Amino acid sequence: MDLFKSYLKSRVKVIAICMLIAGMFSASYLLFKMPVIVVVYPLILCLLIGGVAFTIGFMAYRSRHRMLLREEMPVSTDRTEEDYQQIILKLREEQKQSETSAAEKYNNMIDYYTVWAHQIKTPISAMRLRLQSEDTAQARNLTGDLNRIEEYVKMVLTFLRLDSDSTDYLIRTYDLDQIIRAAVRRFSGEFILKKLTLEYKPVNYTVLSDEKWLTFVIEQIISNAVKYTQKGSVRIYMDEPGMLCIADTGIGISSEDLPRIFENGFTGFNGREDKRASGIGLYLCKRITENLGHGITAESRLGKGTTITLDLRIAELGVE
């Protein structure tokens, strides 16, 4: 119906001129007092011919509309339309060149940071080996700092790969406890250093997800929990089947900051207090969980701690 209205609107001038001509001929016949049949017959004949022409024109209009929806270029009917098509073709070519150039720059950036990440891991590993031979407070502090450096390197690569067409998702069923244990093991030194209690019992749950990317999400949540908890505990538990909760007794999040914590670059009051905060950790968690078909929510009270919940029950993804 909208298409017919659009066609009618585009032909309104032609229709008006035809009606004016028909009116002028009718008035001429009536002024000379000719028989009615002499007026009506040619008028009906003109209406029939006009109706057929109108129908044929509408069918051609609809056909051209459907071709444009399929992004196909219809045959031009006049010089002006041909000029417009030339402009469109030129813009298409420029867009392709721009996309190719942008993709090339993006891939070069990914390659550079990938090489950089692998190169920086070498001195980090060397420092870690040297620190393993020492069991002092300073060595534990330095080990914690190295863990943070590795975390930031991983965040950079994750941020760059989020929108990549070649993101290496491998969707399978995994034992969630194995993923949790691997994530917790990375922060064992910080738990000991800050004398935090870890409350965790096996959840005995199988999740459909990507192991590497889900591990990154859980590590980020645990990292924030340890980072913003000075005393008390971090608790990992299953609230109900598929709802993984990671709760801490840390400084919490203010009510005005809570709705925005998953925004890119948002640090809130806690981030302004801690100058090292980047504001992309939870943003990455949100993006990754959306890509994996999971959900993530947060509950917090200032000074009472924070609980991050991962909804792992539904993953609208195929198993590879």
C-alpha cells in the first residue's frame, strides 16, 4: 500500500494534467451542445487507455523498487537517472576502497600488538622466574604486579579482537569448575598477600561456551574482586543452576555508578580514586558474554561489596 501511494505521489502531476485536458475537451463538447455519447465515449476510452498505462507503469515501478532492495541497479530510463547511477557506482567504488584500506590498517594494528604482546611476555616470564626463588613480601608484591601487567596485555588484545571477523570462538561443552580453578589459580598469590578468604566449592556444572573467552571474563571479575577488597573474602558459588555468582566484601559501587559500570571507559568514583583503573574490563566482559550468548549483571552496595552474576543457562550458539 505504501508503495502504491509513493507511485501515485510521483505521478500526481501527470494525472492532474490528464484530468485538466479531459475537462477542457468535455467543456468544449458541452459548449457546442454535442450529444452526450460523443463526450462520454472518448472519455471512457481515454480512461481505459490511461488505466492500462498507469497499471503498466506501477508494475515497472514495483519491479525497479524490488531490484533496488536487492541492491541491483535497474536499467536507467532517462539521462538524469543515468547520471545518478554513475554517482552511486562511483560512491560504491570509493566505499570499497575505504573498507579495504581500513581493514588493512586494522589487520596491521592487530599484527603489531600481537607481536608486541608476545615480545613483552618474554621479560615478564624472566622476571617471574627470578621472583620464584624468593619468598619475601617484596617478591610477592612484584609477582602481583606482574600478574596485573599480563592482565592489561591480555585486555589490549581482547579489545582489539572483539570486532574482528576472524575471532577464534570454539564453542563446546566445558566443565565450569575447571575454568574457575584456572582463573582462581592466577590470583592465588594476591589472595595470600592480602589475606583474603576464598569461599569456593565445586559447582558441578557443564557450560556451552568458549573456554578461552569465558576464562577471560571470570578472570576479570575475580581480578576486580581482589583489587577492590582489602579485607574479608571472595565467594564463588552457583545461586541456581547456570547462574554463577562471584561476590566480594570490598568497597562496593555507588548506586549512581552501578547502571554504567559496563560502559566503555567508565570508571566511576572507585576508578577516580584508583588512578590505574582503565574502565574497559567490565565493558569487555559485557561484550564477550553477549557474543557467547550469556548474560552478566551486577548488584552492589557502597561499602558492603559487589556481586557479579553470569547467566550461563542459555547459549544460542552452535557446537563445533
